[in-house]
Amino acid sequence: MKKVFLILISIIMLSGCSQNNKEESSDIPSEIQESVSESTEEISFIEFPKGLSTYSKDKLKYTDGSVTVIFTDEFFIENKSYTPKSGVYLQNADGTATLLIEKVDDKTVTNDEMLAYLYETYPYSEISSAENGDIISWYIVTDKTGHNAVTFQRIRLTDNGYRQICLNCRQADKDKYQKIFASINFS
């Protein structure tokens, strides 16, 4: 009978029908008070950066009119350590991986120059070309704190420059993010 009474009081409190929450709550055991207060806390929603929207279940879409990319919903928080002129820089919830989607204006760069730059700057990188002409690479870099990080990069040259997708993660997470990166492409 005591359990039924406690459950009934909890339901009344949760439904908002109680007129005197302070008076009634003093008669309720503290375990139930904590449970009720936890379940009635407001849920906060994250506001997406401009251009980011839900695409489908587990997928997000970024578009700014010049570049459109569909990717996993793991990357939804704006990383403010870098602000691209045209694009977005995102991170996952725990901050262990980032995703940069960017359009760079440079009418002088060619495919060969981009490949030469990548080979020269990252001599131990793996670089290939996709059937559609995209340059795909991955390489290991050392960050400011001396930790190794992996960068996966997709570059598509355009008449006005190039678009790039860069996914960065810890070296220990390379296999996981290599699969995720393989599913990301320009739309």
C-alpha cells in the first residue's frame, strides 16, 4: 500500500497536477524526490551551426550554396578553434575527432600542383585519385602537444579553387574513422 501511495504521489508530481509541491515533497522519501527532479529536468537542444541540418536518420547535411556534404551525425558541434571563410569546422561530442568542410578560392591551383604540394608536405602520406578526379589522402601529423593525429582528406578542384573535406582523429582511432571517412563525399 505504501508503494502504491508513493507511485501515486510521483505521478501527480510529474503530471503537474499538484498545487503544493513544497508541502507534499517533504512527506516523500528523498530517493523519490531525486528521481522526480531528474526526470523533470529540461532537455537542452544543441543549435546547429549555420548550413547544418538533419538529412536522414544518423546523417547530417552541410550546405552553404557552394559546397554540400552529407556525413554521419557524430559531427554536430562547432569547433571554434578554426573558422573557415566558406565552410564549417565540426567536432564530435567528446572532442576526439573533427571534420572540416571548406571551399577555398584559388583560381591558379591545378590538380598536378595540389598533388605535388601534398607529396612534398606529407611525404609519408597515401595519396590516390578517385574515379571522379577527387584527390584522396591520409597522413599522420604531430599536433602542438606532441601527439600523433591522422588526417583523412578529400579534395575536389573546381573552376574557382577547390573544396575539401578533412577528418582528423587520434591515431588509435584510425580504423574507425577511416570507415566513416570513406562514406563522406561531396553531393
